[in-house]
Amino acid sequence: MAIHELVAQTVAGLGYELVELERSAGGTLRVTIDFPWEAGEEERSVNVEDCERVTRQLQYTLEVENIDYKRLEVSSPGIDRPLRGEKDFERFAGEVIDVTLKAPMGAAAAGQVAANRRKFRGTLQRADAGWEIAWNDEPPAPQPGQKRVKKKEPATVQVLGFTLDEVKDARLAPIVDFKGRKRAGVQE
């Protein structure tokens, strides 16, 4: 059995899902876990006890299966959680994400963005033929003490449609809000 399948099966048996598995050249095995998600369910976060529970079980399983590793690290996905499949995109629709495409936009962008651009940050939305990301190239708000520049016209919202086959990497944008991460559309 391949190590990925073994780890995924062990993690699933404990009630979690495998988000990412990385094996470094130095012998470190990094396992990222999360709770499985179903539409309409309340979001749950992985805590230290969850990671400890999975670590103990994986240590036992890897020893029984005679898998060689030097160090095992089990963690939660964090604020820049990778988006891997259709279910992850559905789960985080409406959130700000960073997406890197496999190929640059080229002529498909119709001159709206640089032809060689592959990285985008914007709000993830469902589209008819897959997914889209919406953003505006408005400059960030000035820092305290900086002079404010009056804009003559608001930045236009740009939308890029894509399919999951075109995505090289997608992650939640690591936006730090010390009051807690807010879901899109939630008002205070």
C-alpha cells in the first residue's frame, strides 16, 4: 500500500480527512488534517488534541507497516489552507483566495491583465462552467500617517473564469483579523 493511501486511510478512520502529505528529503513526514465538511454543517477547527491523537495512531501504523521516517509532524491546515478538490472550492466559495494557474492567461485575458500573469488574489465564486475569481486592482488603504490619495474613479472589478484542471495551486488568502476570520457576507 502506498504511504499516501495508508495515511489517508488511518486519518479517515479517526474521523478526519487528509489535506496534505509531504515527505521531505531529510526524512520528515508532514501530515495536514482537517475535519470532513458537508454543506450546511458547522465549521470545526482542528486543535492540538486532534493532532496528538492522529500522531499517536500514525506512529503505531507506520511502525507496523515498516515505513521509514525520521520525524512525524501532524498539523491543522492553518490560515492559508490549500484547496485541493471540488469539495474544498464549494466549502470556501465567497472567501478570498490566492490562485496560481498552470499556464499564463495570454490572449484569453483580452488585454485586461498582463499576458504572462498566472497569480491572482480575489473572491472565489461559482460560475456556470466551473469557478471564477473576482478582484479589483485598487491600491491598499494607506497606513496610519500616510497621505491619502483621492481617486478619480473607482477601480473596476475584474473576473477570471477557470476550471480546476487549470489550477496549479489554490489557497485561502492568509488574512489576519484579530477578531477572528469572518465568513463572506457576515455582518457585525
